[in-house]
Amino acid sequence: MALGLKVYRGYANERKIMVFGHVFEKDTPDVFKLNKKWYQHAWQVLRMFRIKTESNASVVFKYKNLEVKTKTLDDGHFRMMIPYEGDIEPGWHKFTMEVLEEENSHESHEEEGEFVKPFPGEYGVISDIDDTFLVSHSGNIFKKLYVMLTRNVNKRKVFEKVVEHYRLLNQIGRKDHSKNNAFFYVSSSEWNLYNFIIQFTEIHQFPKAVLKLKDIKSGLRDFLGSGGGDHNHKFYKIRHLVEFYPELHFILLGDDSQQDPYIYRDISKIFPKNISTIYIRQTKRKKRKKVKSMLSEMNELGVKTCYFKHSSTAMEHSKNELN
């Protein structure tokens, strides 16, 4: 039985390339078909959480004349940090991943992937997804699951003016508009929803970004807790990105429905010279006192902050404070 291979967008700096993905027992997660009725879409979503991964599968990274082999972890995930001595031009680059069906077997198949090396510049952007730019109702689990099951990717909503704000951030500090800032979407959504998020951001023409998501799930019971639970993984993923690109000043975007303000506060304290600005979307009728207090702490460290209800407010802040 042929193994399924899913390759995610990777990233690189001057000396290392990061690539990652999953190997599945047979099928990879589907691309969402936009003409499905709501119940057909619901089945598509549920199928995402019934996939079975393949542990200890052999995979090979191929880029130019370089080949590197490794094996998947217990959850079928591969994550490779590959030293690279050659020159890598800024921008997006194609590579190939190969999965070997069996050890010492000649049977295999390949999937193309891509990684980005940021253009030299001042800023990098790290954004949450749910209730930061995608309307998700994270504070109400029943409404969140209902929307996820009944609204196809092309029917899901974004906040007003949020796309325009992200496009602005993609060009902040740039005179040459062909050279974009590095963008990363770091979320507590699971890898099961990778295709959904990619399609959604492409439909709405968000900046092209690397995704960093939560451990993959492989059971319908896990679906009920999708996007919830421990959010510490976001802290570690953001910390890794800041350490991987120490020359960049990062703009962090999140919301006040879960743990983003706490995570961003701690990241700012660890990297007081690497965090430029924090944007927090207000999701309730009133602003939270604890969030306002934490953002005041960040101001004392020299981090710019904006606690906003509407993206137009955040856009004005970016134009005034970052240009």
C-alpha cells in the first residue's frame, strides 16, 4: 500500500534550511472542494481527523546536489534542520521530498515542496490565525465547531480590513515592493487543517507565509478539542523563529480570546531587542484589564503595542509607527 506524503512550506537563513511534513499510511489530507454541500464539507473535515500517520518511515530531502535522509517520528512527522554551505538567494525555492515505501526497497514517490529565505530587511511578521484574521469564535467551543463543520473554506469570514493590514505589513520598510517581509502563521490549529488554511489565505490573497501548527490528530475524539488545550507550543515555535532570524525585528499579531497576550509578553521579555510591535485584537465587547496591563509592561520595554477592535485602527498605527 502506497504511503501518503505531505510537505509543508519551509524556511532558511544563511546557513540552515528547515523542512517538515508528515507521512501517512495511505491518503494525505484532501484539498477542500469548494462546491460541496454543508454535510459533504462536514465529512471532509471529519476525514481530516481520521488520518493515520506512519512512524519511522524513510524520507529523503533533495535540493540541488544535496540529499539528506531521515525517518519520521512516532506521529509520522519529519522535521529536518539541514546545514547548507552554498549561497541561497532570497525568495522562495523549490525542493523535493521522497518517501521510501520500505527499507531497501526501490519503490518510492516524491512530492515537491518550497522554502523561503527572507529578503534582507528590518521586519518579520508572526501572526496567530483563529480570531486574529479568521473569524473562528474560539471563545465558544460549540459555535466554533458548528462553523468549522458547516462553512466551507470559501464561506469562512475574515475581519474587515485585515487583509489590507497584512498586505501593508508585508511591505513595511520596503522601497522595492517586489521584496516582501517574511511572514509566519503560528496557530493552535492542528496540522490536519494545513490545506484548509493554505486555501483560505490564497482565496483572500493574504501574504504567502510559512505555517507552524500544533501536533497532528488522528481520531474523531481529538476533533472536539481542535485548537484548544495547551498553547505552550506557540511560545516555543515563536522563540525558535526569533532565534533563527536574530537580525529581524518581529511584529506579533494575536487576539485576546486565549493566550496570545501572555505568550507575546514572555517572548518580549526574553528578546527585548527583537520584538518591534505587538497587535492584539479585541474579541469581546470590552477590553480586558489584564491584557491592557501586560501591554503596558511591553511599552516599558520599548515594544510598541496596539490593542484594537477594528483592523483600520491597527493599520493607522502601522502607518504612523512603523514607516
